[in-house]
Amino acid sequence: MKYILILLTAILLIGEGCKVAATTRIYIVRHADRTNPPEDDLIPIGVTRANELKRVLLLAGVDSIFSTNFERTKKTVQPLATAKNLQTIIYDNNANLLLRILKNSKGKTVLVAGHSDTVSELISLCGCSPPFAQIPSTQFDNLFLIILQKEKINNEVSTSCKLLQMKYGAITN
């Protein structure tokens, strides 16, 4: 009986050593509803949407928040950052951002605020197929979740990308 328990324990330990997985979750939003250019701010419905984003993601386990250095993106994530006592990290391009996330936030959950012309590019860089080439300029209600699953089985590494498209806040065109 003693040897059977030792054998079963060894099998379980070996099996656990053969498979290592890390799941990284990346929530991506376009900034909330904004003023007309050249202004760079949120309109009242955009402020409401930013607070709705906080409500939706407050319990999602967000560990880090990334934003471009525009007021509209920073203000979109600010309510969640304040509620979770997180500092918003400024990024300037998607390729460097993705490398930073994969290096420093592997196995964690992050939020990224971008723009109508950058969200689809980031989705593509992650390995998923974006639903649009570019988000229409009138749409502010998309919330994307990218699930990057990296597995190492017997020294072979594979990464899969799953994309979920959701909506939050008031519906836009």
C-alpha cells in the first residue's frame, strides 16, 4: 500500500511538471465618447461610459492599466485606476506595449485604452482576428477581451489567442 501511494504521488508530480500554462487576459477599449477635434476631452456621456467601464471591470482582476498619452484615453481608464489604486502606464505604440505586457504581466489581467485606428492592430498583434479593420468613428461601446493561453508541454511551447467582443455602456452606432 505504501509503494502504491508513493507511485501515485510520483505520477502526479511528473504529470504536473510536463504541462505549464499561463493565461494572460487583455481587455481593450477605444477611449470613451469624446469632444470634436481638435479638442481632446470626454463629453458627459463619455464620462458616464468611463464610470461604466469601472463598474464592469472592477471585479475582473485587472492588475495593470495602460493608456496612450491623450486626455480622452487617460480619462477613460481613470475611474477604474482610482478605484483599484493603480497608476495608469502610458504607452506610445502597440508593438512595444504587447512586448511589455508579455514580459511584465504574463499570467495577469490588464486593461488597454486605445483609439479607433489602434485597437484592431493590437488585436492582430496578439494573434487574433479583429472584427473591424478600424473601429468606426461613431463607436465607443466595444469592449474586447483577448485571452492568450501559453502552454508548454514536454518542452514544446504553443500560444493560442481567443477574442471576445462585448459591449458596455450606452449603445453607439
